[in-house]
Amino acid sequence: MTTSGRHFLQIPGPSNVPDSVLHAISMPTIDHRGPDFKELFTHCLTGMAEVFGTSNQVVIYPATGTGGWEAALVNTLSPGDEILCYETGHFSSLWKAMAEKWGLRPTMIAGDWRTGADPEKIREALAADTDHSFKAVCVVHNETSTGVTSRIPEIRAAIDEAAHPALLMVDTISSLGSVDYRHDEWKVDVTVSGSQKGLMLPPGLSFNAISDKALAAHETSTLPKSVWNWTEMLAAGRNGMTPYTPSTNILYGLKESLRLLNEEGLDAVFARHIRFGQATRAAVEAWGLEVLCTNENEHSPVLTAVIMPERHDADALRALILEKFNMSLGAGLSKLQGTVFRIGHLGDLSDLTLAGTLAGVQMGLQLAGVPIRTGGVDAALEILKGT
Ligand code: PLP
């Protein structure tokens, strides 16, 4: 194993944490009931609302994204409620499974794990639901298992066209801070996110952005809620406080990552990720390999899932690349295990880091005896240097 130089963490999250964020996190922990914390937490709440694109107060939990999923469900729904889910991949399936565990009744629109949630299929399902049994529509914005980004504004339009009152809940765990997202403008009711991807933080924070309509649903929702209870989180948050001990040090990091995102400018951050996606796909195409996402409109700017040619194992390739080049790539998840590997290109990433990443993948493919054409890295460099 190469040990000189930095490890290349090119999985699609947790992403690399910038040095200035790590330094911020290493500050001494403070009294979370004191004035300094109040200032810090208020700053984080305001900054996160801007990133979500909402004028409402957001909620920050000391939990990973999975906690944010659960918070979205238990705060708005009641036992036995029907919800409509869309199968985009591994993560949409896990969210649906969680809903079942809570005694909700999800209907899953089947997907092929290569395309995003189809707005037309959602419109049809809602139009057929004339007695408005579905209380929520749950969609994963960026399906991290497949590298496909669903078109949330079109899904919103489909719900409106069907004149259906269901809440729209969106998982932006791997897109927020990397891909354009607008909670208020797109009329999303609950947006769930996490700290360890576009926000360039370690795992450990999750978020809910909440519409007025979701707040109204919260008033009548009867699923049990304690740790996740919005009423308590929002009331404490108004005073810059939390109802229980927060992840103080990760919040220091959040303040710094918000500063970094604002310094670059969110639009520039989004454009950078789009370019990284284009460069990576150019490399994959030049190698003669296939990208998992089949819809030109839905390629993820955050990661690229690559299909291994038959009789070659993606996990063996990843192990070889880790061993030879000290780089971690994302595994294929559940039914994609062994047949797909994922290149993360999100967060604290420069053109040269991506070039190095793709060089490592190209060398790894060659060493593993995978039949590829050379020139993938050059194709990516053309895109990186062109803009
Ligand atoms: N949803 C998506 C799209 C994800 O990528 C992940 C994690 O990678 C999750 C949900 C689960 O979040 P966590 O692992 O932070 O609990």
C-alpha cells in the first residue's frame, strides 16, 4: 500500500473535510447553554436556511441522515397513513422500509435504478388516488447508489397538475451544497439532509427544512416523536438553543463550511460540480465503459456510477485501487454490488484532485485487466482545462 501523500477519499460521501473545517472542529467544546453557543447556533440555523433556500426556520439534529428521514416521517404522519415512494435505488428503498417499520403504508413506484423519479408516473398515481389517501410523496433528489438526480421541480409540477394535497418530502442528503436546490421556490414540504457530503463535514448532523404546510401537518400528526419533535426543536432554536446536547464541535465546523460555500458562491459551487460530472463521464466514455445513469437530463453532478464489463468484479477493482494507489471508491450497493463502482466528485475537490482520481481509476482498470481504451484521463483534462 502506498502510504506517502494523502489518502484519496473519492467515495460519494462522507466527503473530504477541508483543513479549515477540521481546525474549527478542534476548538474546545463550550457550554451549550451559554451566550457563545447561542451565537454559533443562530448563525448555523440562518446559514442552513439559506443553503436550503427557505425563509422558515430549519431543524438541526445530532444524527446522520437516517435520523433526518425518520424526523420527516414521524413529525408529519400518523399510523397507517399511505405514502407514495419512488424506487430510484438503494436509498429510496431504505426510506420506504423505514416507513413500513413505523406502521405507514408505502406504495413504491418501481424504477430501474438507472433513471430518476418519473414525474409523469407520479402524476398518474396521484390522479388515480381520488380520495387523497396518499399523505406524502417521498423522493430522493440525488440517488447516491446510482448517480442519478431526480427533477424535483417537475415532480412538484406533476403533484400540482394532479391537484393532490400530499406533502412532498425530498432527501437531499447527497445533493445539498453541491447541486442546485430550492426548498421554498420548488414548494417542497420537508427537505432532509446530512452533514457529510456537500457540506464537507464529518457525519453527525442531519437537517429538516419545513414548509408551513408541513408544520400544519405536524399539528395533527400522531406518530410518536420525542428526540425528533419539531415543536421542541423549533422552540429551542428560536432562542439559539437545542432541547438536548447538540454536536457542538461539528457545529463549529458547519460555521466554517458555510463560510467556505459562501466565499466560493453557491452558484459557482454548483457549476463546479456539474463540470466534475462532465469530466468524469468523458473519461468513462473514452475508456469505453458505461455510466449507470441512462437519462441525459439526470446525470448526477456529485458522483458517477460505472458499470464493470462482464466477468470483472467492481469490488476487486476497488480493493486493487485502494492497495496500489491509496484511493477509496464507492461500492455498488445491494443489487449493484460487484457490478458497479462509484466515483465520488463532491465537496472539497479541485480540478487536479479529480484528475488524480481519474488517473488512479484508469491505472487500476488497466492493472485489473479490464479491457479499456486509454485516453480517459486526457478526455477529462480537455473538459477541465476548457472552462
Ligand atoms: N439518503 C441518501 C441519498 C444517502 O446518500 C444516504 C447515505 O449515504 C442516506 C440517505 C443515509 O444517510 P446516513 O448514512 O447519513 O444516515
